[in-house]
Amino acid sequence: MPKTSIESINTTIATSSSASIAPKDTATLFNPAKPTATPAQSSTDSSEPYHHKANHNQNRSIEQSSEVTTANATATMPVSAAPKIGFVSLGCPKALVDSERIITELSRDGYQVASDYEGADLVVVNTCGFIESAVQESLDAIGEAISKNGKVIVTGCLGKEADKIRAMHPAVLAVTGAHAYDEVITAVAQHVPKPNRSLDANYDPKINLINEAGIKLTPSHYAYLKISEGCNHRCTFCIIPSLRGDLVSRPIDNVMNEAMALKNAGVKELLIISQDTSAYGLDLKYRTSFWNGMPLKSKFYDLCQALNDLGIWVRLHYVYPYPHVDKVVELMGEKKLLPYLDIPFQHASHRILKAMKRPAHSENTLARIKAWREICPDIVIRSTFVVGFPGETEEDFQCLLDWLVEARLDRVGAFTYSEVEGAVANDLPDHVPEEVKQERYERFMALQQDISAQKLQEKIGKTLTVLVDEIDSIEGIAICRSYADAPEIDGHVYVDDINAQVKVGQFLTVTIDDASEYDLFASYQG
């Protein structure tokens, strides 16, 4: 197979992807092909893409929100005098789903989505407040929207810190918290009145036909499906419960109706998200609902069974390693779900896990991983870890490294511990110096890079089914993902010598010819 260099691939992606459509000074610009350099890259070739982000960011700038919304809208949008709302979405997929829902409701009300600040009658900024760097990014994005437009409504996780937002940006028109859909819609209508459809000769009644799937900010072939909101855990480094509340699960018939609507809209892959996916239905006492005439319990296993029946890829994120997950892994072993689990282990030292107040911190996770691999040999496990948590000793860190060697996880992200306003861990003793955190982080990521490279070498010569995310027509390359790769956080499969019939959103059967630390290179026979 003719090899295409990483350098040429990166250059092409950077030219053809979001980097070419978003203003360079936009604080919210997110380009998965050329992310901001991380310390882990300093010891590697700087041209190598770094896919394993610790935080599952799905940021969308105002231009990106408009472009994807226009491409993916399931109804014809109004095209003339209707007011235009700009949208900047920051943070994780849960926040992205919130943005999608708000944009859907605004579109149903007859608003358009603006493609730039200058053309917007008002801008909504959906913020993130998970860690301090995200807080600063959100504050910067609010400031940019105010300076470039002037009329700004703030929503999202940072909205809980309304006083902080107003102190820095007193010009904001309104501030709401996370998943405050109705409040955002009301605030928009207060400052930019809804279009009067009876007076708008250009109003398109097809806007009322937006289906249950709504308007998505992801490419049309995959979508995030949020099954619950909030979290019952009280991890000492996390403030999500204070931002998003306790666990609130959606009834299973509601979830399945959306999943079916997404499939009918052409979605090939569903990414299941929540704060704690494996706790789904606990707050509902696993209540039974009816879907398609059949009784279904609002329960993690039952949901996975029902989603499998849709006949599309189903990928599970944010799962905790509880014993009942074993039954879901059995479904994966029976080829009924993608054999992929995203499990935020966070650490391996029992002492540190206890200080973190992590759920299942006393579980023997290595034994559980071994059992899962016996049930489903092809299973891929992704995880994230915190390095330099208060009180972490060199012995604790070495325990983590030893655990990583034995676990041999497929996809790993990490971040150094940083204080988050309101987190209990801020008051713990023996904080780790920044230079020690950084040194440990680099050691951790260097080790995982070696593990990843070894595991991907084992794929050479195998045949895989991949899903096409992008086409580089100049290089003749399809940029794809296998079952082992979640979008924007994991690796890619670069497929050479594609023909004109290969399209985005298509499944291909390819042969793996080569591998790097994070990516695979394949050939396609057509």
C-alpha cells in the first residue's frame, strides 16, 4: 500500500476541516485534527495528531454551529427576515446535546442560526465549568461574543456562577444554568421577539416538521444520545452534581423514540452519554414503560438490548465498573453492541481512589477487565486518569503505572489535577507541586503511548469494518473510525486508494497495513 505521511495527512486535514472556516481569533475554535499542543506531545513528533484528550470536548464555534446545523437540519430553515441567533457551544457531549435541543426549539419557533457574530441578532454561549481552564475558556468566549456582537445570553454549567459572569461581563443579558432549555428560549424571545409567522411571507411551514431527532451539531452519520442528567456520586475533585444536580434518568420509551428517530434520519452510530451511564434508571426504580408495544424496564441492560435491536452502531460512554456491567459485556461478546467501553477509572491506588471518593473504588478492576476480555476478546477499553491528586505520593503514582502496564488499556487520556472552585479536594492536605504533576503526567502518557503502539501493531493484517468520517479527495484518503474509535477523542483509520463511490457515513471493509502510536493505515479493495 502506498504510504501517506502523517505530515501530509495533517496538512490536508487542517486545510479542509474546521480550521479553514472558523476565525483564528475565536476562543471557542475546536479543530480535532490539530488540537492545542499538550505536554505529552513534547517528547514526540510535533506533527503527530494527539487524539487521546482527557476531557471529551465537543466545542463548536459560531461558524461551526451554523454550518453543521444547516447541513443536518431535518427541515428547510426559514431563509429571510426571521431573526438570527448565533450559538457557541463549549464543553462535553452532554453540553453539546443541550445546545442541540435549544437550537431545535429556537428553529421550531422560526429563528435562524447565524453564521457569524455580525449577522446575529443575539448570541447564546453554552459554557463549561468542569475545570478552571474550561471556566477561563468560557469567560473568554463570553467576552468575545460581547465584543463582536453585544447581545449575549449565557447558559450551561458555568451559569451557576452568575455573579462571577456578571462581575466580569456586566453586559450579558441573561444567565441560566445547565440544561435550562425553557429559560434560554424565554430569554431569547424577551430580547429578540419570536418571528410573527402570519406576517412573514417567507416563513417556511416545513420548519414544523422537524422530527423527534431534532437538529444535530454532529455530522449526520453519528449522534450523541443523552439518557440521563446529573450524578449521585460526590467525587471530591468534581462539582458536576452542584452544576447539573442528582441523577435524573429519561424514561426508556422516551430514549428509544429519539434513538429510532435518529436512525430514521440516517444516523449510523449512536454514542450513549450521561454522567453515569451504568446507573441509568436507578432513580426511576427501573420503571417499566412500553415501546413498540413491548414492555421495557428503564434499566442499563434492558436499554442496551433495545438499542442493539436498531441494527446500528451503539457506543457506550461514562460507564462505571460495577458488577452488573458484566451482563452488558456479554451482549458485546455476542456481537450485539460495539465492544467498546469508556470507563473513567481516574486512578489505581486504593488510597487515592478513596480520597477521591470514587464509586467502586474498592473493586478489583484488573480482575474485572480480565474477566471482560475472556467474555469478549475484542473489547476496547478507553479511560481517563487524574495525575497529581492531593496526597499522591511517588508510590501511589508508581502503583498507577504498574496498573497501566497490566491493564493494557486501548485508549487513555489524562490531566493533571487542578483546583476547581467548590471542589472538596481543594481542602485536602499535601498538594502536589506543579512541576511534579507535569513530570508524572509526561511519564504516564509516554508509557501509554508505548502500550497503544504495541496494541495497534497487533491489528496489522486484520480486516476491519470502518465508518467514513471525512474524505480527502486530494490525497485520495478516507479518514475513518473502527469500532475502537470514538469521534474526536480516539484514533483514526486512514484508508488509501479510495474510489469516487466512497462517501462520508459509509461503512467500508478494509485491511490494516500499518500502524502508528494512535492510528491505523489501511487499504480498500472496493
